[in-house]
Amino acid sequence: MLTAQQIEQDLASLKDIVIKLRAPGSPLATATSIIDGIEQTVFANVPQNLRGVYQLGLLAADKDFLVYEDERFTFAQTLATAEAMAQVLLHRYNIEKGDRIGLCSRNYPEWCLAFMAATMIGAIVVPMNSWWQSSELVYGLKDSGTRVLFADQERIDQLLPIMDQVDVEIIAIKPDENTTRFPEFHALVEAGRSGPQQNLDAIAVAPEDEATIMYTSGSTGRPKGVLSTHRNIVNALYTWIFGKECNDTLRPELVESDPEFDPGILSNVPLFHVTGCHAQFLVSFIMLRKFVMMYKWNAEKALELIERERLSVLHGVPTMTWEVMNSPMFEKTDLRSLRIVQSGGAARPPGHLALMQKKFDSNVQPGLGYGLTETNAIGATITGVFYLAKPESTGRPSQPVTQIHIEDEQGNVLENGQIGEICIKGATVMKGYWNRPEDTAEVLRDGWFHTGDIGLLDEHGFLVIKDRAKDIVIRGGENVACAEVEYALSEHPDVFEAAVYGLPDERLGEIVGASVMVRPGSSVTDADLQAFLREHIAHYKVPTHIWLQTEQLDRIASGKIAKKILREQSVKRLNLT
């Protein structure tokens, strides 16, 4: 584990590395640009739009890229198929720049191909939550003004009874044999290859042109559409590339000069989320990385795919890593290709990290990231020895186009060590919320996005997240930070994950409740956990009610724990109103 002195030495080295990487003439050089009246730092020598990113895949034209079960598309085949669909959108559906194209399906190759086709021609892609119910789909389609929707059979079945409520044309992804009402994706692709052809490179797509509307998870209220530009997304992708270059330069001993296996990643989170779309799918074009998709999450299937496809990256919510490590197949699986086990969306319990060190080879680097839909998944990252030294942190602000500072309630910038609201500025921050200028103005001020998350920057500039601004239980006038209690619970050896929330109370206003996933076979009781907590946190913070289960806690589509649902369940159990 790094000492404080070693951390300071490494950070000094990183500072020099960053200066060199972003210097004029470097592939990752930066420059300043005025965007919407705000001066921003941007990557200067990168593709100006997503179409340019896709063309980078031709550097590995004949290598496998999209893999799903027995389907395989090389980088060249992927690009050619997407280009054919782009011609269909132009000539059959008369799609123009700025028109909205919806995507609503499981993680299939067609989702990726449709995303590429739409953004190539300057249309705005609307990745819709495939967990939405019919009424939510109607809302998303109407709110975005989607003209064409790519949908799989499950979503088509949901939409059929409500087609009279929306004005949208559907393109079917992997339909049943009996579904002939809507044109099928690959039949259209073949028509696009032989039909009228337009020079796609002649379609001007500028960096500030709008690229995506990605709806927030909607754990409360109606979801908001996060509008991002091509520049926002491209700068996010190259931020990850920049971070990799920094790490490789700082830790050259971990870089394989002649790697046995090509890079590859398991696609195990929904593509409609920024993690799946940006951090997994889109950046793979730049990394020339194989992108292996699975029908739904299953730890044993994940292990099988890692071994079969020789994947180098496992990336998902912390629980996925835990399930993989605890699978009976783990010890039987050849994981020699694995190099990175990255998580996001939730804090990783301390026990997980210790188990990772025990289970995985020393050349497998653990990591954690922090970002939001509004920042295109960019915020802070931590990996390797830094993570082992600072497991409570989510890392330093992602360089070089992102800044983070901490503000108090009056908008004053706080010094390191002081707790306040986390604010992010940079070229990756969204343009705004779709058709919601008031909501946009509330969170975007002078280029700074106010996240609603509470945290601090420590003495070395590492971000530590303390809580959500509204994730507070006010118990008899005392504020209880849910994240603090969750972290304390996670330190118990039998606890794998926990969710803490407020419950109504006649005397105190609110009391603390918790839903906890424990180790299968554990004999721990709620009283045991309460006694354990009293040894670690103030008594008023200890949950009055704790419900135990051995199954994973309910989640919303982003992979985050569904606190609202768990709270509602607890209220019903207690017969509270």
C-alpha cells in the first residue's frame, strides 16, 4: 500500500506526464474553445464528430468487434452495416439533421449499429430505458419527438396496444417470425446497400451539433432528457484514453509489450446508460477493443465469455464483481486475459476490494469511477495502487478537460477537506436538459454542473463522496447521511450491500431504515447488525428497522439500488402511512 509520501511522489510524476501528453503537437493535445459563451478546455487533435470515431475502427478492419452469441461483426463489417442503415434513414424515412431516432431494446448488435447510423447523419439518438413500461415509453417518445424507433420484440409487444398514442415508425430488431407489421432491421440494411447512395462524408456534422438525448434513470418523478453534443461525447471518450495513457506511463511495468490477447470488454450493463454506451461501447472504437454482448447478466455466463473471448476488461456495478468472485465457476475459469476490473454506479464495499486482491492475479487492476449522465460518465476515476491506498475515494478529477470543485450552500468554493456539493465543469458536461430550460438553469451555472452529490476533495485532491444532497434522513432534527450508514454496514463481514432510507415516524418525523443483502448461509440478525453499528457510528444513526435478504437488492435501470422501491416495501411491512 502506498504511503502518503509515495502518493505525493506519484502525483508529482503524474503532473509531468499530463503536461507532456497535452502539449501542442501531441495526439492528446488540448486547446481552449468558447462553447455557449463559456471558455472550455477541449482535445484539439481528435475527431470532430462520432462518425470520425467510428472510422478509427478501420485500423483493425478485419478484427472481431461486435460479438453476440454466434453473431460476429468485424470493425469493417460494423461500419459498412451502419452506413447501409444510414442510407435507409436518409432515403426511406427522410431523416434530416436534428431529427430524433429512438432505440429501445436489449443489448443487441443492432442497437449499436442503429446508434452509429443515426449519429453518422447528424440525427439525435434517444436511447430509451428498455425497462420502461408502456406509459413511460409513450412519455419518452412524445417528450423527445422521436420519428423512428428501433425496437426489439419485447418492446414491440409493449407498444402494439398503444400505437394510436404515438406518431412513430418502428424498425424491428430480432422480431418473432410472426411479426411482419414492421420492417426488419437487416432486411432494410440489404435494401440500403442496393438503394440510392449519398456521400455520408458530405453531411456536415459539427462538434456542437446535438448527438444524444439520454434520459435520467427516473427514480423519482418524470425522467429528464440529457442533451449532449458530439463534442461532449468525443471529449468523454478521449478522457478515458488520456487516463489510460497516464496510467501506462506511470506504471510501465504493467504494460505488456507483446500481449498474448487482444483487448476486449464484456458488455454487461444496459446500452441506454452512459456507462454501457460511452465507457464500454463507443470508446472501444478508439481502443480497437472487442465488444462482447450478453443477453442478460449472469455471473457464470460472464465467466464463460471472459474465458472464451479472452476478454481483458470486466466493468459493471460492484455487485457484479462480487457475484463473479463468488461463483462456483470462478476457480475453474481461465482468467489469464483479464487486466481490469472496474466498477461504477455505487461505492464498492471494503470487503469486496480485499476479496479482489485475494481472488484475482496481481496484474488485474481494480478500479472505480464516478460520473453522471449529465457529464457523459466523466467525473473522477481511481485505479490500481491509488485505489488500494484510498479505497474510500472515487479518485482524482478526470484530466485534462474536466474540473471539480466543492461548493457550500451559498456557492462559495470550499478548500480541500471541507464537505459540500460536488460541481463539475468541462467539455463533457451536457448542453442541457431537453426542452427544460428552467431545470437546466438550476443545475448549470457559469459552466459548472451542480451534481446534487455531497463530498469533499481530500489533501491529495482525491474525491470522496459522502452522500446525495437529498439522501438525508432527518431524525428528530438530526441529519443522518445515508451513505455513511451504508458504508458502516458494508464493513460487517456478512454484509454484501445495503440501502439506507428514511421511514415516517410520529414522534421523530423520520427514523432510519435499511435493506441489507447478507452472505448466503449467514446467521447474522438485525439485532447483531444494530449492535455492530453502535460500535462504529452514533446511536441516532443506527437503523431502527433492518430487513435482511440473501438476494441482490432491487435496482433501477442504471444499476443503482432502487431506494424508493425498498422504502415503499418497508413502509408496507410496518403498516405505516
